[in-house]
Amino acid sequence: MSEDANGERRQLRMVSCPGCGAKLFLSADLPPLSTSPCSKCGGPVMIPMRLRQFELRAPIGSGGMGTVYRAFDITLEREVAVKLMKRELQQDSRALEGFYREARSCARLNHTNIIHLYTFDDYEGQLYLVMELADRGSLDGRIESGPVPELEVLDVGIKVASALDLALKHGLLHRDIKPGNILFNDEGEPKLVDFGLARGTDAESEHDGTVWGTPYYIAPEKIRREREDFLSDMYSLAGTLYHAVTQRVPFEAPTVEEVLAAHVHVQVTPPNQVLPDVSQPTSDALVRALAKQPAERFASYDDFIMALTAARSQYLVNRFVTRTPPTARGGMLKNLFRR
């Protein structure tokens, strides 16, 4: 309790600033999720909100469907992420269907590189998802800082392709692979998120005039309204990796319509012609996965993963040869292969 300038007593609660860690005392009368500037660093400090045993403490990011918050599970004593669906969208049947689809899709999949869903609930009319926390940025954020190191891009590609392969084995297509949907956790593991557009591999294609996906990474067959399958996700993943390793999207144009037309009609510029430092095997693998015709791409995720893994091995060998004096290579290579 404290007294204000008029001598009235106010209820206070202690809140930690997510930016500088300072302990602040804010009025308990402030509504949950509202923010107040930190007296130390000036950054926004959020008034916590309680949903059952989950205490929402700070926003992580927001999108079309809702906002994701860093939260604490008071019962199990662990940090989690809570995604609140926008209340106004809860009256929209299509948006509601997408939110339920995301929950059900994630619940079916158990893979290191797919975000793990803990629970889905409705609390006093508020729909929300509780997921594992992956708050160390997105691949999109890393691209903003410059081309992502090739080795890191290959590692992300191998792991996300493996995640998509598991989804395929469960009869699911993601349908919105892009840098913003690949997050990282404390250990640096990439996590595939946002299954809001996912659908079954046996579902009928949608022909309502809407092309679902992100224009910079969408497969040509989706634009042509042809049959969509796992090769469409493979194309989007390759486009995402292309963007990461070159810091340029596969096709750029002044309008969305021109970008879509380029996916269908323009041959992609090989990554190593955009950025000469990209190795030939990596460039070749991405160009093949970005083929206009699905039949010209890799026949399976296993084949794509093998190509990326071979590119990774060749990259490491080349780096070893470049950095190691000739006199030291023999013994080091013997030890390497002995392992």
C-alpha cells in the first residue's frame, strides 16, 4: 500500500521490467496487459494477467490472429508462451477454424523442431494456446542483420525439412513456410510455428479465388490453382533458405502481382550468383527445390535433406582446407575420419 498526493491509499503490485530487470511498483488498478514506462530504462512494463495457472508477463510478438506473451506456469514452475486470440476474431468462423486448426495440428506432432503445444483452453470467453517458449528471435529477424551464415542456414534447412517430413507422415501440410514462422529457443534450436493454414494432404484444394501463403515464398502451382502437396512446402522452405543465405528473396518486384508472376514464369537466379560466397552444392540444392514444376524438385524430404547434408559436409571440408596449413591436414583428417 502507498499514499498518493491526495493522501489516498493505493494498492500496489511489484512488476519486473523485461528490458532492464528493475523492480517497479505499479498501481493494482491498472488493467491487465496495459503498459507503463519503466522508471529506469523507459521501456514498456506490462501489468500481468492471470489465465488459470498461467501468469502473462510480457508480450513477445503479435500477428493477424492474436498476440503471444511470455508467461509463467505457476503450477509446474516453468516459463511458457501463451497465444491469446483476438476477441473480435472469435466471432469470425473462418478465423476461429484457423485457431482450432493450429491447436489440433500442433497437438498431433511431436518433433524437436516443431513448437510443442501444452494446452488449448477457453477462459471466461478468451481462447488461448499454451506452448513451449521460443523467444530468441526468428529467422526473419536474423536476416535483417545481414546474410545468415551458410552453415547455420543449412542446419536450419535440415531440421525444418525433417519437421515437415514428420508432418507429412501425419498427413499434414504446413502451407505457410516463411522466415517469420521459424523461431529459436534458448539452445538455438529452430522451431516451426503457426499451423493456422495447415490442412490434410487428402483435403480438396481451395478454389475460392484466394491464394493462401506469403507471396515471396509461395509455390508456382498454388498460384496456378493446381494441386498442392508437400512439394509446395518444400518450395517455400527453399525460398526461405534462399532469403536467409543471400538476404534477398527469390523474386523481387514493385507489386505483389508481379512477384507472383515471377514465381510462375521467371527462373530463379542461383544463390551463388547473388552472393559469390555461397557454395555450389548449397546453391544447386536450393535451385532444384525452387524448380517451377513440382516433379523437377526433390522426390522426397529425405532427398532434400541428403542434398543439404552433403552441402554442409562439403562446406566444412572446404573451410577446413582453407583454414588449416597443408602440413597439419593429414593427421587431422585421419583423426576426423577415425571418429
